[in-house]
Amino acid sequence: MARSKAARARRRAGGGGAMVVPYARMRPNIGNWRIGSSAVSNAGVLTGGNYTTGPGTWANGAGRVVLTTLVPLTYQATVIAPVPDSGTPTIGRMKIDEIKGAITLSAFSAAGRYTAAVCIYVSELTSAAANTYDVRDPLNNADAARDDYFYLEAQEADMPATLTATSPAAFKFDLKLANPLIIGGGQALHVTVSMVSAVAAATCMLSSMFRTRSAGIA
């Protein structure tokens, strides 16, 4: 029985019913890995604006920042930013597939007991004009009781009396998402780090080494 022209073409392409399909058609909405570029203070104020290079989420050993007891720091993993910064949120949605990497705390300023926590959640833009977002403190009982976290973990450790400025990391948080999620206009995926110590004004060095895979969708 004579084969059709289409059947002969498929056979030449790879046999049987194989069909050559362009890569982009096999994987629509291909996601990209993103490195967050701005930080948000514990008052919810975005440092420097949505488009500036602030404390990055991929510090690569050289971008460590100081974390002070009772003063959380929030990383903006990815965001649908207002355009311009002082305007209204853009319209659209973003699918966030995963977060890979870790956050470590090291070089503690004094001996004593330290508690640290990290959380991942979706934050809302509360004031576009002031670049302000709603932020949380994972070591605050009221915030920790919320049920809309995508990741929430706390650890505790005692720093020895022989502590030095080059002490190894006492805390390491391996960040992850259990399921993909979608954010919309005026929303951001935030990663907040908090540390509390019995030592007044104690500090440590916070190093972030994580990235976020996301894709824009209609």
C-alpha cells in the first residue's frame, strides 16, 4: 500500500510516527533563573528601588551583609515591579517554579545563644510611591503563626567563648519550594531572614546564595 507524502516525510525524520517539532513548541513559557537585586528593610522599604543593584541573592562570597539582632532583612527574590517605581503596579502574572540555594549566618560578634529563622512568602506592595511592601519577622510569634508561608524554618545555636570573627557558619538554611506558585501585579516573592540574641546589639554576617526560576505568563 502506497504511503502518503506526509507519512514518508515522518519516516525520513525519525521513523514510525516521530515528528520533528521546534524546541520552543515543545516547551512553551520556558523559565529563566533570576538573581534578586534589591533588599527590603524591616519597615518594608525597598532599598534603592526595584531596578537597582542591592544586596544580591547570589552573594558569591563577596556580598555578605551585616544582620543585627531584632532587625530582620528581606530579600526580593523576584517581583512584578511598578513602572515606573513611583507608579502603579504592572498588569500580568509570573509563575515561580523553584528556589535553589542556601542562606548562611557566620562571624558572630560575641559569644552567647543565637536564634535564627528564614521564611518565604508572597508580599504585597502597600505604597508604590514610597516603594513599601508588607514584610514579616519569622521570629515574631504572630507572624510565625500565619499559614501562608511557602517555607518557614528556625534554628538555635550557642556560640562558644572562643568565638572569632572568622568563626564558621552556625546556621545554614537550604531554601526550597514545595510547589510552584503564581504572583500578580504589585506582588513580590520575599525571603526574610531574622536573628535574635541574648547579647545586646549582637551582629553576624549574612550570606545569600540562592536563585529563583520563574517565567512570565499571560
